Amino acid sequence: MTRKSWVLALCAAAALVGCGGGGDEGPPPATESVPPSASASAAGFIGYLKRLVVASADTLEPVDVSGVTPPTDDAADPVAVD
């Protein structure tokens, strides 16, 4: 029984060590900073707005949007915002 306990403890330790990697954390919170793509294209701006809608923006710090210029594209077809 002691041998089983040691094997089980080693397996549990190995599983915990394997989970501790630094992997990709994904994009920063939507209110941390405005990505350059929000000013580059209408699609980038809409994408940023969608990230703001699903983020918990009420609990995050405000972001300075004074440098953001919403892009316009008079030649593109209208896009639905879901």
C-alpha cells in the first residue's frame, strides 16, 4: 500500500508541475489600452468595440481614448454589429 501511495503522490506532483507553464495569456483587457487596429480600419474598430461589450468594463480602469480616431470607409458595405 505504501508503494501505491508514493506512485500516486509522484503522479499528482508531476501533473501539477506540468500545469504550471507560462502559456499564452491572450489579449490584454479591452480597457488596458486601445490597440492600433482600432484606428487602422473599420473592422479593427468594430472588433475593439465588441471586446469592450463582452469585457467587464465596469470593474476595470478607464482607458485614454483621446488618441483614437474612428476610421471611416465610405466605399465598404455596412456591417452588422452583433
